[in-house]
Amino acid sequence: MGAVLAGFRAQGVFTVGFGDLFLEDLRAWREANLAKAGMTGVFPIWKRETQTLAREAIAMGFRAILSCVEGKVGPGFAGRPFDEHLLADLPDGIDPCGEYGEFHTFVHDGPCFARPVPVAVGETVVRDGRYYADLLPAGRPSAVPCLAGDIPPV
């Protein structure tokens, strides 16, 4: 990680933005590693209330797909769009922004995009209790089927 950060710093990058919300240990880890590289972090949505933030992101026009889902969320959530329907369907105890790692998203459109990233959802595979949705360039079939063994551990 240090070599990667040093490479960016050599290119004139001194600040890195993160979408972390409230995991203090993760923020401290990020800041410590950035400091070693002579860089700083910014956390523009730090301490935001996640129910409100999730709905604001959707209302602003951000579009995302759940790409990885923990088993406790459920298999039917991998590959779903991050929208109001998804928020309504999340099981009790699941953070609506996935801040505790319950799910991860791929953002493919939003107000800061010049154009949407064309993406289609392929098959869903299971590995180590997590569900992974195969995300493909839209309009192109997968040349090689995704196999659970091909996914590196998280």
C-alpha cells in the first residue's frame, strides 16, 4: 500500500477522499497509512445519519448495484439496484449504507458522471458465505463464466 500511495504522491496527489461514515478504527487506520506517505484524508460524509444519506444519494440521481452481499443480508440482494425498494426490503439490523460491510456497491451513474457506465448483472455466485453478483459490460455476454473459486477472498 505504501508504494501505491508514494506513486500517487509523486504525481502530485496529496489528499484522498473516503466515503466512510462512522467506523473510527477504519478511519484511524486510513489516516495513519496516509500520514506515512505524507498525505491526508478527507471524509466528507463522516457521521452522517445513514438512513437519510441513503435516500439523499438516491434522490440526487446516484445509481448503484449491490455487487457483494453478506449472507445475513440474503441471496436475493446481490445484483439488485440500490433504490428505495431495496432500502424497504433490507432485513432489520442492516445499515442502509452497508457501513458495517453488509454489502458493497458499484456506482454506475450519478450527478458527477459524464455519462453512465453501461453495466449488466450476470450470474450470482457464493463464496465464504458471501453472494457476489457478476457485473458485465452492458450488451456483452460473459466470455468466461464466473466461478466462485475465481473470486479472491475479501
